[in-house]
Amino acid sequence: MPEPPLADLTRTERLSLIAQLEALTTEHWETPSLCDGWRVIDVAAHLAWAPVLGAVAGGVAMARNGFSVNRMIERSAVAWSARGTDAILDQLRANAASGARPIGMPQVAALSDAVVHGFDVRRPLGLHHPVPPASVAPLADFALATPWPMAAVIGGSARRRVRGVRLVVTDADWQHGAGPEVRLSSDAALRLVYGRAVEAGELDGPGAPTLLSRLS
């Protein structure tokens, strides 16, 4: 079977997350996410309005935050979350329908937001959602190909983090690097290259101790 296009994967992942967000309680929305300083509602607000932030509004926001991309992203999400969960969900549905993505960004960037920020929301809440196997290679390759300083926006330098080991995903067709082998799941591999926490029990193989020493 041919793999679905990235736009279709993005739409499916957005709709899956929306369905889970719709069932959240007020307490759930206020839960700290995996993103430092962001609650679940802040992550959802970022996913809602970052794809439709126009060039003028984006430029104004950058100026207000000293032209720091990370600071602008962090503060904008918290400000947008004040619009409330109904508005957030409405905008997320609109994005899924339109295929909206940030100006100048490739389709894979929109997919990475849907999948990786999905981790940020789901894991603290104990929610489960399988990573689409077809998304693993494009998302991991995108993180590893993103140079510094742009890599700071997606979790830091993935290339530096995995240098000197060979990553082998056990539930999808993706491998990377040279050196002692580290075997891990799709979920763990994407969290690793996007700067999210990975636990020792999720890594196997002779290269695992080397990789863990960089993550501690």
C-alpha cells in the first residue's frame, strides 16, 4: 500500500488530537504539559493560532519579544489560551479543514507540530495514540536536518544528541547514524530527536548507555 501524503497525515493527526481535547475536563486543560511553562491549554492554543499567524502580526509579535523566536512562541501561546477552550477547538477544527500551516514552513513542519505537540499533551494526561508509521521517517529526518539556530525552536540540536550511535526504530522503517546500535520505538525516537524526555527502559542495545549519558 502506498503511504499517505503528508497533508493527509497532518489532517488525521490534527483530528485525532481534537477528538481527545474535546473530552478534557477543566482540570485536564490546566495540567502542565511536556513543554516547560506551558499547560495543556497553552499547547492547544499554540497549535490553534500559530498556523494562521499572518506576516504582519508575526512581525509585531517578534518586535514585542525582542526578536526572539522562542520568546515570541512561548508568550503568544499563553496569551492566546485566554481566548478559552471553545475558541481553541473551533480554530483547531478550521486548521484541520483548511490545512493551514505557518507562513513559509513545509508540510512536514505542520505534521511535526501535530505529532510532537500531541506527545506534549497526551503523555501528562495518560492518553494514548499510536504514531503513524508513515510519519516516522519524514519527521525524524526533518528534525535531524534542521540546523542551528532554527533547531532551538523544535527542541534543540537532534544531530548533536544522537551523534556517534545508530538509531534503529523497531516498529517502523527508519534507521539513522553510525556506531553502537540503539533500538527504540517510534514514539521514543520522535521524542528523542525533538528534545522530549526518553526513559532508560525505552532504549535497548549497546549504544543505549552512550545516548542516556547525554540525556541525563
